[in-house]
Amino acid sequence: MDQNARYSRQLVMSEIGAAGQERLAAARVLVVGAGGLGCPVLQYLAGAGIGTIGIIDPDTADISNLQRQTLYKTSDAGLPKAAVAKERILQLNPEIIVNSYPEELTAKNVLGLFSGYDIIVDGTDNFAAKFLINDAAVKTGKPVVYGAIQGFDGQAAVFNAAHGPCYRCLYPQPPASPVLNCAEAGVVGALAGIIGSVQAMEVVKLVVNDPSFTTLAGKLWLMDARTMEARTVRISKRPDCAACARPAAEITLQSYSPACSAALVTEIDCHGMAGALIIDVRELPEWEAGHIEGAQHLPLSVLQKNPDTFTPLDNGKNCVLYCQRGHRSRKAAEILLRSGRRNIFSLTGGYEAWKNQAA
């Protein structure tokens, strides 16, 4: 296809033009998370002609994703997001290179992955992953285009430790109390499109680097979709920052996956549920869409607010918690174990594993 035709609406702009389009074609961008934020980011970056796009996401598509994750179809349920997202954006622009990594970002693979890309886009939905992304980006000297959404609230920023503050300058440590993610607190789908589009715009501005562009480096852009009011606040570089104020060699990376955060939790498979109290910790719409027969419903969002809502069995039998794939149930089990409960377990693979075993 004639590249002038594909990118004509960009080429005609003096801020981009042929030189800017060449920079876009030469750019390599890694998108961490192919969910609510990652989907619009990927679509607009592919459409803009980013030459090489990487997609890392360990999850599979779920019906509950479709309200905001517009790359997927109903028939994609159960398929790896990274692979499906790659297929869809190649349909949009078959002239780019797309690498998919259907795996979790960890301390073991993050440096190798980041080394192959110029810019990192943070499309994750939890503090744990964001700290790992930030620390690895500071260590490798990569800018991070950050986004976060919850409910009707969204925010975006560019963290570039070489020229300004990093994520830890804004949030030095993870919050002491649990913070709900989108599955637990809810989110409006259109908000994901807004924030993801802002992230894509920031990537384009970073790559093209026209003198007229001002990025969100050193700034946090916040919006409230209920009123459509937006504001921008300055972020100061912290002289005592645990990441960007230290030599790169001294930055220690940790895998902050849900599995790691729930180190107290023991997992069991479907065969270990016999005679146990079974509790579904997913949210009500997920429970209503299908659950394990005989299970009780106690959402993680309720447990996080008050662990005492859980009443254990008097006979001392095991209690097995499950969610969709096992991440939230580990978090719920850790909450209960830390509150003094005993005989609490998490179902490996969650409801999906149970359905596959029962089939």
C-alpha cells in the first residue's frame, strides 16, 4: 500500500511530515497490558505507523473485558490477549512489526524486554506492576508513558528519569491499605478510551519530538469524567527517590505479581476442594454469570473493607477461595490469613480451571 495514502493525514501536518513519519516507523514501543488502556494505545500506535510494537499480557480475554477492551470480540473469550491483540492491530496495519509476549512481566524478564524498546507504555491496573515497570525503566533509561483509571477518574503522565521525576517521585511506596482494581471497583469503558488515547498521543509526541510539542513529563494530567473537568499538576523530582536518585546499578528489581504478594497463601487444585467451604470472591456480575455449585459469595471488595464479614466454619474444615483465574483469590486469602484465620486456601487457576476440569 502507498504509505503516503495510509499516513496522509499525518504527513500533511507540518509538525509531523515525512521526517516525523520516518521517526514513527523507526520507533519501538512496548505496551505492558493489553486491557482497557492497552487496547486504545495499541490501535492508535498501529494506525500512526509505529514501526515495532511489543505487547506483553499474561491474561486471556473474558466477557467482562468487552465493555472497555475494544480489540476483542465475544468469540475471543478464553484466548490469550497478547496474541489476539497482535492479530487485530496487524489487520489494522499489516506493514508494522508486532511482537506478542503472553506472559507476566517479572523481575527476571523485564530488563531483557525493555532493552529491545525505546518507550514503555504502562497499561497495567495495579500498583505492584507499576513499581516494577518504573524501577526497570529507570534502570534501563527508558521513558514510561503512564496511565491509570478507576470508576470515572483517570490520569496520565510521562516519567522520564533522565530529564525529570519518575513514578516513585509521585508514589514513593505502594499504599499501606489495599486499593481496588477495575474488576473490583468498576470503571466506565469510555474512560479507558480517553486515557489510552492520551497515552498514545504522548508516545507520538515523544517519538516525533517537534519543537512545538510539550509532553506530560514532570506533570500529572487528571480528569473526572463525571464533569469532564481536567487539571494538570506538577510532579517534583525527589532528591531521596528510591529509584531515580540512585545509581542504576543499585536499583533492585522485585516481581510484584499477585502471587508474590500473597506469599502466605497455599494454593490447591480442584481435587482438593472436597468437603471444604467454597467462597467466590468475584464481583456480583461475575457470580451471576456462573459460579461453582454450593459456593458462597463474598466479594474481595467487601473483604478488603472488613475481613470480619467472613465467618469460618466451626468444624475447622478448609475454606477454598476462588476468583476467575486465581489472582484475586490469593489476595483475599492473604487478607484473611493476616487477620488470624486458618485453613484458608486459594484455588489454582480459579473458576476457569474448575470449568475446564468439569468439562
